[in-house]
Amino acid sequence: MALVVQKYGGSSVADLAAMRRVAARVIERHNAGDTVVVVVSAMGDTTDELLDMAGELTDNPPAREMDLLLSAGERISMSLLALAINEAGVSATAFTGAQAGLRTDGQYGQASIVGVVPERVARAVREGSVAIVAGFQGLDYDTDNVNTLGRGGSDTTAVALAASLGADVCEIYTDVDGLFTADPRIVPTARRITSISSEETLELAAHGAKILHLRAVEFARRYHVPLHVRSSFSDKEGTWIHTSKQEDTVEAPIISGIAHDRSNDKLTIVGVRDQPGFAARIFSLLAGAGVQIDTIVQDVATAGNGFTNISLTIPEGDAAAAQEVLAGAKEELGISDLQFNPNVGTLSLVGAGMRSHPWVSAKLFDALFQAGINIHLISSSEIRISVVVDDDRLDDAVRAVHTAFDLDADQIEAVVYGGTGR
Amino acid sequence: MALVVQKYGGSSVADLAAMRRVAARVIERHNAGDTVVVVVSAMGDTTDELLDMAGELTDNPPAREMDLLLSAGERISMSLLALAINEAGVSATAFTGAQAGLRTDGQYGQASIVGVVPERVARAVREGSVAIVAGFQGLDYDTDNVNTLGRGGSDTTAVALAASLGADVCEIYTDVDGLFTADPRIVPTARRITSISSEETLELAAHGAKILHLRAVEFARRYHVPLHVRSSFSDKEGTWIHTSKQEDTVEAPIISGIAHDRSNDKLTIVGVRDQPGFAARIFSLLAGAGVQIDTIVQDVATAGNGFTNISLTIPEGDAAAAQEVLAGAKEELGISDLQFNPNVGTLSLVGAGMRSHPWVSAKLFDALFQAGINIHLISSSEIRISVVVDDDRLDDAVRAVHTAFDLDADQIEAVVYGGTGR
């Protein structure tokens, strides 16, 4: 008798047949004696269709009205799922984000959940009902306005609800069987990860693994919600994401997997004065222009004479703003050149206890060298090493590193069942 | 500088092009200096599509979840209309029924509006914005649940908002140029009614004229909201529905128009004991079975011997229930026979001061006689005479009466531009 929060993405409820499959899965769990709360995304392409209509009408939609528009998709899917479950004889009650007590901070389009008051959800399940909650949305109680949480917001809704209800597990249903050691479309022999820490999952998600939303994992880690990422198309066990500290203390480094990301551009600032304050000035200019910075590498040796080069990777979408603000400050900062390279990608190797084992980076660089792949930039954290390489060699890099670290499975395990939801 | 509430039905916002036309119309009014509040229905067939999906999943949808589902349609249209108006440089703010302060009585699918607290709408227009409100929905404040108002509910939303805001006029936009003296599809020479009382409009709406929802007209009459029914596809003046008493006191009877209705069946109860209490017992049985009764005619002469016949017209949908409950009470009431005729239709002639002018009924009956049309039943009110005739002669009857009362226009005025919204 567990309390389970299940989240189903858009591909799991793409049409009415898929909706019925989800209903059957929910009912099976309910009939087994578990208490089930379901968070559901909009059906299939609904959100994209709403975005398309809005885009045809205007390039500058008011944020408040966009959120009202987009919140309609989950209202439809949650209501229909409740209908399908009721039809099978099990009581199901649907709740909007507002009704489920999801309180948000008023940031349209990318709101954060500031609190959950799930009284009505708790009452519904206490009375024997399955509760169905609209993902991706909440209510700003200061203004009584609807906020959406941005892409991946339904994952966050599920984890926040699980935390506030004290759920035993939050199951994230998707169209693959869990997290894999690499993207199975690039590495067919990628292995399913059976168990992984939330910290490693965060690193994977932050560096290109698209299966889980970063904020959802952060929420799960902070509130100690065990996550189980699994397929809505099969009954296989998926990947468990644990949040307990003791499991993180490992002797030998355990390589969990490889993430990759093509969405960053590389920017090199040539000839920055190597004096205190100049780098800080650059980063405050970039922050002021809303530029997110991923990797930063500063290399004194390559420039010399009291000058240094700074290389960064930034999201593609921020490249124009970054170039503009830096070009405007070229003289002030004495920058001799700005070099921009959009044709790069990042490979990130993630695993516990990596930093204390220098042979991990040695093996990584050797694998790339053997494969004839140049490294542009390197950065690392406690549990991750990232390398920036040429975009057109990124897939080769992922495969080479996957093999070098003995991650290949004996047979092909990964099955991708559909598209990806949010 | 008037305060105008405009209501646009589903056919007026059927697609994005139509949405832009509505936006242009709203903006024109706003720029002319008027304060504009817009109530909008779901786009085109959205509601029917949602109903179809629900119907594929279940025959017995829970009422609460159906209302959550159906309310999504208006959320989409109100948001998109706000986007289109904003794009043209005029500020527009969208409100759900709940946000606009429409409070309902908790009757899912056919809720009544029990109050309107339009603070946010009033604030938005005070600040120079156009307010866009989702029609057809409100919030049950006792339970925080969404209610829909049933078909025609957007009209009622508009009138209720107009009443609570003290609007100068409530404009109901539709796909014809107003109310006509008869259905232009049956009588091509039907004339547009320029001005009519709310009482007459009520009689027309109650007896088959589909252009306005009954509850909306009742609301307008009770709260003295002037209505202007007009086309969203043209700039022509439509029909003004006035609610002031003095205009109703007329010398000569003014025939406003002819409504017709095919949706009723006729039921004749043969041989009811003509004693006090027996008729009352029949009507209490029918009321208990949820049967709505339209026309009732009791005729002592046709049966005789202390027995009487009672004929009624009832909505098609109630016919089975009525027959069942009466068949079960046949012996108790001494009924000798139940006769049922689904092939009837009702013609209603509506006009002020009709009862005090007996030549009106004489002319009506003569017109039908000349056209060779049999009359099954007759009933009348202060401002209406209705006759029940054979279904297949109903169109002929409407045309004959229309001509007899000199209602024909010299040329064809009516243009039907699209489908009908709600």
C-alpha cells in the first residue's frame, strides 16, 4: 500500500487509444491497493498547435495571455483521462493546477513552484478516488493569474506533488525504458542505468540528456523524493534515481553515463588584459545581456604578454546578444578579437567519485585521441568531465568514450517507443 | 463614450482569420472612444470536438470533469483574441469566467449565474485595456469547481456582465443581421425586425427562434440591459431588444414575427376522469419524471360522459419518459388510451397587444384554412398565439401566415453568413 505519484508525458497520452492505455495502467495500480495521483501533460502536439496559432497571430504575445492559452492543453488531457478511468468503474477526480494547490511565483512561461497545498488532492485519494492533476501549471495566489512552468514543467509538478504528499515514489513515464549510458540513437549498445544518484542525474540533465527536466531532479533531490523513470509502453523496471547520501560514497569511480549537447556555441575572447577586474567586467556585461554561460576556460599561455584568452560556451539562442555586448565593449576592455564557432558540441562523462581518480580523465582523453578527435575546451566538476569538440565528430566521440569505459551492453537494450512529451 | 459588452459566438471566431476580423471590429470600437468588454465562445467546432472525444471514451462522463473539459475551449479562444488585439497595438486582457467573477450555482453542464463580481474586468477597462472574457463558464465559489452554463451560455455571460457593469448596450454578434419576422430559410422575404420588446423576444425564443438564448433574454429583461443583435460579418444595424415598459403599450397590435419549432411531440391522453385532482395527478406524475410541458389543451366536449381528453406537446427527448410514467398509471387514472404523434410542429405568432385584438387569431386561422392546413392544438398568451400542425405542412404554414400578416419584405433582406455558435 504505497502512495504513488505518476507522471505521463504528451506522447503517453497522444491520442484516445494511448489515453486508454494509461487509464488501464493507473487502474491496475489502484486495484493493487496503492494510492495513485496522476500528473498529465497535454495530449501529443496540443501545446505546439496552440503555440503555432499564437505565432500566426503575433510575434509579441503578452505573457499572461500566453499562459492562459497554454494551460488549456492540460485541462483537456486531465479531464479526458478522468473520463477514461471513470468509464472503467474506478472513481477519478481531475484537478487543475490551481485546484491541486500548486502555487507559483508569477513568472509567466517559466514560473517556479513556491508551494503546494494539495488539500483537495489528498481528500480525493482519501475518499478512494484516483486524483488526476494538470501538469505544467499553477496559480499565482497574489494575482489569481495562471502561470505555466515552462518545458518539462509537468515533471516538476509531479515531483512537487510527491514531496508535499509524502509519496513513496514519483514515477516519470516516458517513451524509453529509463536513463541510458548514452543516447541510444547514437550508441545502439547503450545500457539502461538501473540506479543512479540525483546528483549524477542532474549533471546528465544539465549537459544534454533530455529525459528528465533539470528542475524536477533538483526538486527531487532537495525533498528526497525517489524517482523511477520508466516507459509507459512496457512493464519493465526503469531507472531509479536515489537521493540518499550514503549511496554516493563509493570506493571506485562508477561511470553512470554520457550526455551530449549540440545546443551550445563557442565564443573566444582574444587578448583580454590579464588584470583583476577585467574578467569580472566581461561576465557582468554578459549577465546584464541575459547570456547564460556554460563552460568557461581561461588560458594565459596562449596569448602571453599580460594578455589572456577566455573561451566560453553559451546557448545558441544567446549568441547574438553576447557578440553584440562584447563588440560594444571591445575598446574599453582592450579585446583584440572575438572568435565565434557555432559548430561545436559537448560530451559529458558523469559518474560518482570521478575527481579523486585521475585515470578517468586520462582514459577519456586517450579515447578521443585514438579516435582522432580534437578537444576545444575541457571543464569538470566533482562528478563530471565535459569536453567541447567539433559538432560533426560529436557522435563518434560519444561512441568512442562509451566503448572505452566498458559501457556497451552485450545486446541492444534500448527501445524508443514514441516522441517525447514535456 | 459608451460602455459596450460584445458577445461573439463560435462562428464569429471559427478560425484565425475570423479572429482577426473580430479583433479589428473590437479595436475600431475601442479607438472610437468606447469602453469595450468582449465575451467570446469557443472557436468553431471546438466544443463539439471535445464532446466527441469524451463520447469515444465513455457514455457516462462524470459531470464535474465534463465541465472542466468543455471550459478549455473558451480559454483558448479568449487568449487568442487577446493576442490578436494586442498585436494591433491595443491592450487586451483575457479573463476566465472565474477571473471575471462569474459565480455559478454548482449545476454542472447547465449552471445558473448567481452573481457577478467583475472587479478585475472593471479594473482592466479602467486602465484602458479591452477585457476579453471566456463565455459559457463560471466558478462555484462553494466548491471552487468550474461550471458550464449549457448551450447559449455565452449570451447569458455577456448579458450578466453587461448588467453588473452597468453597460449601455450588450451587442450579441451572430451570423445573421438580427431577428427576422420568420426564419429566412423558410420565408426568403422575411423582414429584419428593427426593434422588439424583450417579452416578445422571449416568446419567439421559447417557441423555436434559435438566434438568442432564452436565459440571456430573461436576464436582459430583469436587469434592463438593452440588447443589440447583429452580424459580425457586416456593419449593418441589427435588431434592438428594448426592455422599457412604456414602449410596450401600443394601440394597434404589432406583429413582431413568427417562430416555429419542430422539436416537440404531441401526446393525447384519452378518457381522463373529469373530476378535480385527476389532471393535477397527471401533471405531478409528468413533473416527477422530469418531463417539460409546453402546450396543454383540455377538451371536455370530445370525450363526454364525465371524461375529458388532455393533449400536450412535450420536447422530443422527454417523450419516452412521459409515455412510460403515464402507461404505468393508466388504471389508477382510468385512462382509456394514450395517443402519441411525433410528426407535429408548432407555429407561434408573436406581437404586442394581441389578446385584445381578436381579429388577429381570426386572420391566423383563416390563413391556415386557406392553405389547407389542419390545426391540432391552439394555445395563446398575452402576446403570442401558437398552433400545432402537421410537421410536413409547417413550412407552408409559416409562409402563409407571414404573407397574411403583411410581413413580407419587398426584397430579400436576410443574409446568413455562416453556421451558428453558442
